[in-house]
Amino acid sequence: MAAGTPGGDTPSAHTLVIIPTYNERENIGLIIGRLHAALPNTHVLVVDDGSPDGTGDLADKLAEQDAAGRIHVMHRTEKNGLGAAYVAGFNWALARDYRVIVEMDADGSHAPEQLHRLLDKIDAGADLVAGSRYIPGGSVVNWPKHREWISRGGNIYSRLVLGVKIKDITGGFRAYRREVLEALDVNTVESHGYCFQVDLAWRALQKGFTMVEVPITFTEREFGESKMDGGIVQEAFFKVGGWGMRNRWNKAKALFGK
């Protein structure tokens, strides 16, 4: 077992939470503090994309001050997007003995106090667990209506085009068994933004892994600015459409080839 990896018999006892950051100085200390108040033994990897506001430097100080060695920091030299940051974090985690890898936003929109809901499902046998805003018990708080409708529309579109039953396939609060990420060859994933989440879920489902949803409360950030823009929405629209068409074509070829 790698030095500093938490012990225990269940998969969730070996959990790493990856938190990508870009200009999140006001939030990073708060979110890590909340995480360790809720789950004291959980490790954290902050993946900072060269934040000019000093987020990376603050993360380094938090790591130095953590006597338990639970906080780790990766410094990247440029802002390459959410997907690239997560891929770098996944590779770091897979090079160590973590058995569960979690995606979580830095801005407080994902409540660390609800992470146990995802981990409980992993321990019960699920391969991939998504925190869902759009199943019974899930909710959004203080989110502008236009953002919510874009999100809901994107999920309906993805569900119809891909033929999946996941209600919140674009959500970014996720827990993966390491075997899932190993099987997906994450270094080939080129999607960015919220399309990255659809891409990974789609690949996992195509590989036959089990994906379940648990209800979460999504809360709009209190500090800083959202990273969502029109390019992210456009990317998701065209890439998801392409995956859906390719899937239907492959099914048609298999049917008529019999």
C-alpha cells in the first residue's frame, strides 16, 4: 500500500477525492475543511491549473499543515480544462493504491457531507456512482433558472440520444472504483467541460459496468465565477449526438449482419 493511503477493509476506506481548481482561493480551504469534518480519513488531491489568484500556493500550505498527510497538490502550468485536469488526477491516483476515486467541485456546489451516499453504494457493489440532482430526493439550490434548464435539457438530450436511463449523466459529483478507470483508458478521453462527464459514463456503460445514482443537493457557488460557457454546451451537443448515431449504426450493422 502506498505511503499515506488510508487503511481499512472496504473500498471506500481507500478513497481519493480529486478537486480541480482554477482561481478557487476563496473556496479551496472551505471545501477541504468540510470534507475532513465529514470524512476525516479521506485523502484529497488538488489539481491546480496555474491559478493566478494563488489557489495552488494556498493548497500547498494546507498540505504542509495537515499532519495526517491527507492533502496532496498537483500543479499544472496552464488551464487545459476540467477533463484534462481530471485525467491527470486519475493517473496520479491509479499510480497509487486508492481503490475509489471521487470527482468533486471546489466551489461548494457538491456537499462533502453527502459523499458518504456515493461511497456507501460503492461498498455495496456499484462500479460507478453519480450524485444526481434529478432523481427523487435530489435538488438544486440558488441556481439561476436558465442554468437549471440548460442542465435539465442536456440530460434529457443525452438520455434520449444515447438510450440510457441515467437522469443526471452530466453531473460532476462521482465515485469510481479504480477498475472502471483502468478499463476506460482515460488518456484517450479528449472531452472537456460537462461533456467529459457524459463521455466517461457512456464509456463505462458500454464496457458493462454498473452505474447508479444517489440524490444530492447541488448548491450554486457563493464565491468566484462559474466556468461554464457556450462552447462547453456546444461541445456536448455535437459529441453526444455523434456517439448516439455511431451506437445506432453499430447496432444496425450487427442486426443486418446476422
